[in-house]
Amino acid sequence: MSVKVIDLHCDSVFSLMTKKDLLQPVPDAHVDLPRLRAGNVGLQVFAAYVPPSIHNDKAFAYAAERLDAIDAFARSDDLLAPVETAVELRAILRTDKTGIMTAVENGLAIENSLENLETLRRRKVRIMTLVHSENLPWAGSCTGTEQGLSPFGEQVIDAMNELGIIPDVSHSSEKTFWDVIGRSKKHVIASHSCAWSLCGAARNLKDDQLKALGDSGGLVGLNFFSAFLSESFRMEYEPKIEKGVSKPEAACPPVKQSIIADHIDYMVNMAGEDCVALGSDFDGIPASPQGVTGSDFYPFLEAELRSRGYSDKRIEKIFNANFLRVLEEWD
């Protein structure tokens, strides 16, 4: 049996903005329609990423342009469909189509304006990754100086609760994480993160964070970047990045694809089977484990989990039902 997949994060908007035809096989991409179909992907969340380098007064327009590209792709083929609500998602999962949901990666996009946040919701954005690799005035990054939510940041979380935009704490500082968990009245997600105890990347979630997401009814989508999965890979990779080495991943030790299931095992044991989902970060990661070529990988992951004794029900939770539950609360 092949279980429908929900992938909570990809950066394939880069492919769209460079005019790659994702309806056809794209050898140098992770996500295209043939791979989505081969992987039985029922929903792919496309993130409109806004780099920290974008000037604040240009960030909203930058995000909007990328949302336009994602919207156009979602309507470009009969095998694709835009998805906004849990009702629509349930309907799509009963078909052979792939739903496309929009997210924004980096709260810089709202330009410190709740009105812009409202506009994003009118554009059917359902998830916003609060911060990226640099602090915002209102939220701290895990790779910035330690900072939590400012009073305006608290207003942003309140507004997201009212509007129906799910706060995504991937990339958030620990203080921001805890501030968001304490502030949000609804479930919070980390759309594309891994377990810090298995790989000590700053982007990964520590045990108390995983437990807090599980206890609160939230979830974490597992990221497929080798430097977030493998400690040995990270230890080779990060110094090369700091030295500006071109393609540092090429000189790093290979990572077995079974490590993805190792992180799933760990997260299930730490936070519970209702807390774990998938968030590949495809087309936003420079290196993935051996054999993980893109969205067509999911049947192999399903087989690996079955070999470890995972039941149909547990796999279905991880592959789709956990996010569907969270989305229903936010509708």
C-alpha cells in the first residue's frame, strides 16, 4: 500500500522563478510533476522565500511575485490543484491529483505591517515561517543573537491566530520558539526541522522543544538536509561553509537514506506519533542522503518505516493525517 504524502516545505519556487517547466522531468531539481506523482504526493507546500538581504520596503512585493508564480503553477495542469482548507485537502487526498498550498518563509515579508499579513491571508497563504537566518525586529533567528518576540511580534502571532495563518517556528531562536508556544492559542508547527540530539545543527529542535510541540498538539516536519540529519556530515560541512569552500557538500562523507527514518524514530519516541510529519526542504538543500533524489523518494521511506515495524495507522499519521488535524483546527 502506498500512503498519500503531505510535504510541508519545499523551495521549488526557485525553479519557478527561473522558468523551469516543473510539469516535465527536471534533472537538477527535486520537485517536478512526474516526481510528485511517483512519490504519491497529495499535498506539496510551496514556500515563497524572502531572503534576509531584501530591503524591508521591497520584501512584500518580493513575496507577492513568488506567490504569483506558485499560484500559476498550481493551475497549470489538471493533475495539480490549489488547496487552502482542510475540506479541500481531504477531497484532493481522495484523488490522484497533487494539491499545492502556499506558505511564506520569513516574516520579513510583512514589512512590520499587520495589514500586509491580512493581505497574505487573502492570497490564501496558510503557513508563515516567522524568521529566517537573521533576526527581525520582532522575532529572533536560531542563527542570530538570542532574541524572542517583541510586543509587535506578539501582535503578529495574535493576528495569525485570528486570520488562520499557522506559525512556523523552523529557523526561530529558542526564545522565539518558547514565546510562540506560549502565545499561540492554536497548534504551532516546525515545518522543516530535525532532532538536535542526533545532529547538533542550530536549526534543529532540542528534546524539550520536541516534547512541547507534542504536548501542545503541534508537529514537526522532518527536513532532508544531510547537515541537519548527520552529525558527521555537519562537522565536515559547517567549517567548509565558514571558509567559503565552493560546493562543500561534495567533500563530505556520504549519508545513508536510513538516517531519515532514524530521526523519525527519535521524534516519535520523544514527542509521540501525532507530532511527526514530513517537510523535506527540497530544492532548498544542497545535499541530501544517498538515493534521496526528490519527491519520488517517499515510497522508499514508507518501505523503510514498514521494515521497522511501523503500522499502517502510524505511517498515515506521519505522512498526512497529523497535518490534516492541525489544519482543521486553523480553518
